[in-house]
Amino acid sequence: MNCELFIARRYLFSKKSHHAINIISGISVVGVAVATMALVCTLSVFNGFQELVADLFTAFDPQLRVTLCEGSTIPDDDEALQRLQESDVVDVCTRVLEGQALVVENGQQQVVTIKGVDDNVSEQAHLEDILYGDGSFCLHADALEYGVLGIQLASRLGLAASFPDPLQVYAPRKGERVNMANPISSFNHDELQSPGVVFMVKQVKYDAQYILTSLGFAQRLFEQQGRVSSVEIRLREGISTSRGKKVVKQLLGPRFQVADRYEQQEDVFRIMRIEKLISYLFLTFILLVASFNIIGSLSMLMIDKRADASTLRSMGASDALIRRIFMFEGRLIALIGALIGIVLGTALCWAQQTFGLISMGTVEGSFIVEAYPVSVHLTDLLAILLTVLAVGWAAIWYPVRYLSRNLL
């Protein structure tokens, strides 16, 4: 241990001639610790919400989704798609065609998204986890076409999981103007039967807007025979998403865009990252204010230790060495406050995870989770520790240099 650090440690923990100095030093540590604890807890809550959203990924969010960089639909027989199906990293490829349509039922009208998929969709996604009703999942049988509605969409149309009359579906004809004398003639029309089930993924954009049906139905309705809008992929067992994405991108070339689940929900996660960053900056500013308490503690300590400074000079110590002693004193206060804050913040997060101390609301079942989700990341703890030390050093550097010239 070098001389400056040894003396600074003695000054910090030894009894002072004025008891107020010990109290102010303790307040400085507490201020830094509380600000650090707030950083740990706040960032952990944002991590918890991010992981909660990730856990809500559903059958509608495949491991990888392939779309064109330019254009809206891809030919079924595109060579790149053929290579994709033969790839060693791909287990299941599901062709998809999505488009907007109008559904009419019980006098109610709703603009919906029709999602036509291949028959192998149940192999690509775990649909059984999101289906509700007494029927069974089915896309088509003989001449009948079936539609699986989102639960909120069915509610808006006044339908149960099973409805006796077919659902009337309309989509504008390609390249045709609306005939005002007979508007219905400008639309393609088809019907969807009920398979006796609806889906619920707990996301409004799916539950209130989507109808899942066969690829053939969607291609006929939107006049896109032999074309698809995307391909959804499930990777083979043991293939990581990052590796699979890299292989698929190399296989398809620059014409195609490959998105993982996080990129498919990019808007949501971008907003969460921005909110987390803003919270971090605000709390860092509060930490800076709390660090100014250290200056008061150091200034009083300098006054108290004037005689010690004179003794050190007579023993050959330079002004720079004496100044470093009080620098180390301030850094020790910041370090101790940071460590205490990180330990307390981590303990609070553990208690929240285990016991759900703070609930999301007073009515049980109102939210997806009952208590605020938290998740402590080691990278966040390291970033917080470095932030506290950097802010503490920055807050005391100039004041200590100035005070040492005037008080010692």
C-alpha cells in the first residue's frame, strides 16, 4: 500500500477531533450509496421489462424472418428460397403472405391483416400454446378454408371461438378502381369457416388485427398466386440464432433482409433502450449532486489536518503528495458508497424477484405480471461502478486542488 493511500485510509476511519467531520463523511457515503442503489434498481427494472417483452415472443415471432430489401413479394420458385430450404441450419421454412382485408360479420366491419401460411406452420411454431377453444387447428379441408382469429378481433365482431356462419372477407382487386355504382364488384370476396379455436398472444397488434389462414386462400384473395411476402424459419436444434442468421444471410445474398425476434420488434426495444439511457443520465446527474457532499467532508478534514500537513512537509513531503492524500480520501468515500449501493441495490432486486415487494397494481390479474419485473445484469453493475468512480473523481478533482492551496 502506497503512502498516500495508507494515510487517506487512516484519515477516513480514524476518529477526528471534531465529531461533525465523521458525520459529514458518513453522509457523503450514504449519499453516494443511495444514488448508486437507485441506479442499480432502475436499470434492473428496465432489464426486467425488456426480458418480459422477450418472453412474450410468440408463434407470430419466428426465430428468423426473411423479406425482400426492395419489393413486397417473392416468387415461390426463387432460387434463393430453394437454397434456403436445403440449408443445413434450417429445420422448417414456412412461406407467408400477408395483406389487409375487410371482414364483415353480424353487421360489424373490421379491417384486418390476413396472414396466409404453409401447412407446416405448426412444425415451425408452437401454435398449440396460444390456441383456445373446443376445436382444433386447421387451415383448410377439401374446398373449405378456415380462419383462426385473434381473441380480441373475435370479440369485436361478436364471435365466440366457434361461429356457425362463415366469415365474409373482402380485398380490393389488383389495379382496379372502385366502381361507385357497385362498390362490391371492385373487391375480391371469399369466405372463412371456423375451426373452433381462436388465438391469444397477449399483444394487441396480433390479438386485435390478425386472422391466420392458408397460404392458398391469401394468394387467391390478394391475387398473388405463386408469390409470398416473407419466409419464416425455425433453425435446427443446437443452432444459435446468431449463427443461423449469419449463415442464412450469406446464403440469400444482399437482396434479402433477415431479422431475428428482437429485430422484428425493433420499435419496442428501441424505445426501451432510449428510456433506459435517459433514466441512466438523470440518475447520474443526481449522483453528481450527491458527490458534492464529499467536497464539504474533505474541506473540513483539511482544516482539521493542517498540523499534520505541516508535519509531513517538514518530513519532506511535497504539496503534490499531500494533495493526493485528500484525493484518495475522496475516492475512497466514492468507492465505499458505490460498493454499499451496489450491494443494497442487488439485495433489493433479489427481494423484489423473490417476494414481489412492489406490485404492478391493486387488482390481481390486471397485468401480465403481478409485481415489477427486475433483472440484474453484471454489465450494468460494472458500468454503474465505473460511473460512480468517474463522477466522484470528477466532482472532487478541481475542488481538492483549489482547497489544498488555500487551506493547507
